[in-house]
Amino acid sequence: MSQTHTDLILLAAGAIIGLGFGNFQSCAQAIALIGVPIKRIGIATSTFYIFLDFGFGLGPYFLGNIATAYGYRDLYMILAGLVVVALLLYLLIGREKRLVIQ
């Protein structure tokens, strides 16, 4: 999205991001619930959604400041780097709790 120069590519990038977010939210919830005892699933689910709402509330505030200071192109590049860092952290830390379907 940071490298687009036409309206059509911008719309396509937005659609891909929307599909990715829909998948991410359900996958992130599944990852958050792995290893949680059955009797604590409700607490884990509510905690997940509390932090999701917290991110939705504070995210625009901080990202708006970054967009104002650097512009949208740099904002999207910074966020792409953040996604890569988060993926690496998950691969290093979170893989040991992968769900095994039997």
C-alpha cells in the first residue's frame, strides 16, 4: 500500500489488507487460546478482546502522530517492518505452543 501510485492498486491493496485482517483476527484468537485450560477459555477470550479493543483505541492516536510527522508512505513502511518483527518474535517464541490436531 505504501508503494501505490494508482487508484486501482490502492483499492486492491485495501482489499488484500481487509482479507488479511479478517484471517488474522481469528488466527490470533486461536493462538491466544492454545494451552489455556478449558475452564479458563472465557477469561482468555475476554482478555484477548480487551487488548484488541485497547489496540483499536490507542493505535489511531499513535499512528496519526506518525502519519503527521512522516507521511502515509513512511507510516506504511514502518508498519510493514513492525509486522516482520512480530512474525520473527512469533517464530522464535510462540512456535513451541503450536496446536497439534489429533
